[in-house]
Amino acid sequence: MNKAEVIASVAGDLNSAEQSLDTAIAQATTLIQSMIGARTALTLSPVAGAVSQGKAMEAVAALATAREALVACHEELAKDHRRLGYGVFASGHVNKPVETTPPVTGELARSSRLRAV
């Protein structure tokens, strides 16, 4: 495999892992919702199933921690990619947040507006 194929392979695996974690988080939260709905439908006390529901919530928290680590891994891989001189390899199809500057307020906002002369 050439460099581009190796990089594309790692990028694909990273994307797949990120999507898998997002899916697992969504499924685990659906489980919690289902547990609450079942308890309500069966007119059970909130105490019933509290421990198992708590365990499911712990699982969601653990998945969120794993997702944070994977996002950090993604950032480090991007740094390594640039550091090794590969430049921009490919832009993904995933909507990434746009870095924006905070809105200008106060005196600075009034003085920075363009005016017709």
C-alpha cells in the first residue's frame, strides 16, 4: 500500500470507531428511555429498577468518556498528520463545527462597522 492508502485506511477506521461510539450512546440512552417508559406503563414505583437504571446511566457516562478519548485521538492524529508533512489529505463529509469569533459588542462594534462615504 502507498502512503495515501495507509492514511485512508486509518482515517476510515477512526471514522468507523467514532460512528460506532455515537451509535452505542444512542442505543444506551434509548434503553434508559425504554426502562423509564416500562416502569411508567406498569405503574411501578420509581424505586423499582432504580439500580439497573443507574447502571445503564453509568454505561452512558463510560461511553461518553470513551468518546472524549476518541475525539482527542482524532485531534492528535491530525497533528501527527500535519507534523509528518502530509498536509491536507482529504476533507471529510462530516459536518464539523465552524470556528467562529465571538460577536463584537459595545464601542468596538460601533466603530468597526463599514459606512458609506
